Amino acid sequence: MANTKQAAKRARRDAKRRERNRYHLSRMRTYIKKFRRMVQEGKLEEAKEFLPQVVSIIQHTASKGVIHKNEASRRVSRVQELLNKALAKSEG
């Protein structure tokens, strides 16, 4: 437990921020999982339309400071690569 007023305030603030960060992180992971499931099930046209939403949410999460911008770039790159490989595989 906090011993000073400042420490108590910091604990309250950190709790709010932790909750907010968990929301953004959970939302981002959910969208990525939905996208991966679409690609895995072969719903490539649906996944192609869903990709901009996934990218937007990843970038939004980074803008809030929940994840680093390099992590956001890596995640975007991986979802795009996943779709591109699936599209190439379906054509060939």
C-alpha cells in the first residue's frame, strides 16, 4: 500500500492507465486473430477488405503508447505478408 499522498495518486493513475492499455491491447489482438482466422479459412476477399481496419487499429494502439511504433510496424508487416502469401498460394 502507498505510504504518501503522491504514491497513492500514482497508484490510482497507474491503475487507470493499465486498464486503458489492456483495452487497446486486447482489441488489437482480437482484430489480428479475426484476420488470421479469415486467411486460414480461405476467406481471402473478406480478409483483404478487413486488412485496413486491422492496420488502423494496430497503428492506433501504437499512437496511444501501448506498443512501440516499431512493434506496430512489425505487426502490420506480418499481417500483410500473411495475406500476400495466401493470395499467391491461391493463384498458383
